[in-house]
Amino acid sequence: MAQFIEFIGNHIILASAWLLVATGIVFFHQRTGSKSVSPQGAVTLINRNDGIVIDLRDKKEFEVGHIVDSVNMPYAKLAQRLTELEKHKEKPLIVVCKLGQQSGMAVKQIQAAGFSDVYKLSGGMSEWRAQSLPVVNK
């Protein structure tokens, strides 16, 4: 511990930069953080609780392959189409994107609209496919 304090005293700029980066990471995760679910957990939510899958990818990517019975709502149009989800307010919603990066922000947006049981699929469709789970091709 004494060496750690001595290191901070000798390298104050480096220690400050580290603290700034750590604070930024915590702030980012608080801003975008949300409940996430693994692909196996998503299957459980879909089968046992009638979970609804919201796919944020563009229509072209959606048609190449998507989760069975998922609803395509491109991220750019999500705010305008939130009213379509009102009939599913009591069901869990699972938000899916390509890699799991956009879904955190979408979950926050959906929760702000009054939905409480909203999850993001960790790893997105790439993780879903990596685990060889079924997809529908149009």
C-alpha cells in the first residue's frame, strides 16, 4: 500500500488520467446500462413468459435472418413506433441489435416510455448465431 501511495505521488498526471478514464467508464455504463439477458435466458423469457423480441436492425439485415416472431423496429424509428408496443406492456421485451451495442440505449428509451420489464440481448444477433440458435430467413 505504501508503494501505491508513493507511485501516485510520483506520477500525479498518470494517476489523474487513470481516475478520469475510470470515471468516464462508470458514467458511460450508468447512462447506457440496462438489464441484459443471455441468448439462453432470452429463449426462456420467450417460451415461459411470452417475451416479445424487438429487432433494432435495418430491414435488409432483418430479412437476412431474425429471431422467430421478432418485431422489426429500426433504431432510427424507435421513438415514433413505441406506441405499437403498448399492447405488450405486461410482457417482457427483449431488445436485439447486431452486436449488442445499440440495444442499451434503446432499452433506456423504452423504459422511459413506461415499460418496466425490458432486457437487452447480450452480444446481439452475432451471439445468437454463434450459439447456433434458430433464425428465420425471408
